[in-house]
Amino acid sequence: MADIKQSQIEEWITNQATGVFHYTKVLDGIIPKELYPSLRTIMHRCKDKGIAMPVDGKGDGWWRPTDRSVEELCWWNGDGEIGENIILPLGLNKYCYVPLSSLVIVTAPYNVGKTAYCLNLVNDNLKLWENKIDFYVSEGAEMMKAKFQALNPMMPKPPSFKMYRRTQNFADVMNPDHLSVMDYLRVDMNKTYDISNALFAIFNKLIGHKGIAVVAMQKPPGERKLAFGGASTAFEPMLYICMDKGVLSFEKIKVPKILEYDPYSVKIKFKIARGVNFWDIHEEIG
């Protein structure tokens, strides 16, 4: 290749590039090294023309095609009311609305009720969401069968929801118009800071659609409410709930209902029988 043209690079970026790429991989990497200085100049011209953008945090030389997608919100349509779009276990509908579309986070340490919450959420929404529930789990079929039989022995077989085994890359497979319950999103403990990208991908997948994604995550034991990954995990959720042994509280309520007290002062106390059945549920304020 004796030379490269601006038009060649622009055409490749517009019609062939997918996601983030390094400039040395333009035209599928066939450009010789001696032309890299010219290629870098062309890439910066593409930036000036709004065709490509540098990628923050990846270092020098990383680019992406310009994202021109937008969702127009016709706010004047509809009745302006947020309906009861999901049934939340432990009576949480008393405190908040969950609009369409929304991301919901459920955090808990190991073995304190996170999976029980997700199981109950699926079971409680069978009629409301009918055949539009996808349940992503980390455990195998035998364990899940025992839990559902303990929770709801009368559940039809096969049930109206679908269950899949998966712990990561949910945005690649989720249906953005379904109720997607994800138990759980695994965090790489060497890169906890990176988990916000996975949540953002789920959030972005929902934009322009009518689904809700409920994502269960691990958190450290103790008073800290945030999942591994810290404050960045709370940017996108409409609702962020935190569980510890026998107690549930709120970290974030984007659309609270009108109450005579602050929902952030509420603790929902509960007990669990057979690993899945909540009982002795009561509210404590203050």
C-alpha cells in the first residue's frame, strides 16, 4: 500500500467499524507501519468532521465511531402516571415506583437472601409479566428446581418464564422489553472498578424499550450498602436496595411515593424459611 486516502478511512469507520478500535487496526490492520503518522492525522481529521471520537481511559490511539443514536421522549403523550410495573417482594411497592424502562440493583453479602429475593420476584410477577420474564442464574437446574418447589409447589411445569445459566455479559443476550432478573452479576475482584461498565451496558440496552432489569450483586458484610464496585454502581439504577441478615434498606429511590416519613429511614425486617420463603416481615422506622 503506497498511500492511504481520507475517504477510505471514513468509509471503513462509518460502515465496517464495530465498537472500540485501535487506529492500527483500521482497514483490518493492513496499513503498514510507515503510514501510521499519516493515519493518525487522518483520524484526527475524522474527529474534527464528527466521524470518529477518541476513547477516554483507553490510552492514546483508541477510537470509536461517532454514536449518533438518540431517543426522542414525547413527554406530552400519555397520562403522566407511573404505573405499578413490577411487584417487589417484601412490600417494597409501598415506597417507590419503578418506571419503564429501569435498572434495579439488589445487593447483599453471601447467603443472606439475595437469591430468595430474586426467586420471589420472579414468582410474584408471573401474571403481571406473563411470558416475558427471563431469569439468569449462577446455579444449576437441580438446585433451582428444589428452590422453586419450596417456594411454589403449584408452579406449572414448564413455567411461563425462561431460566438461563449466566453470570456476566448480560447485555449481549437480554431482551430489553422483558423483565430480566439476573442472579447474579459476577465482579472480578481484581477489577471491581470495571463493573460499572457492565451495569452501564445493561442500562443502555434498555433505552427506548419497555423492560426492567433487576441485577443482584455481592456486597461486603456490614453496614456498607454499596456493592463491590462502590459508588459507580449507583449511577444508573432507579432503585437500589440493600440486604443484610434479616434486614433490607434503601440506598437509592429515584421515584419515591409520598409517605409521612423518609423511606431512607426504613428498615424492613424479615426471616427466611427453607431458604426462599420470607415471613415475619415488618417495618421499622428510624
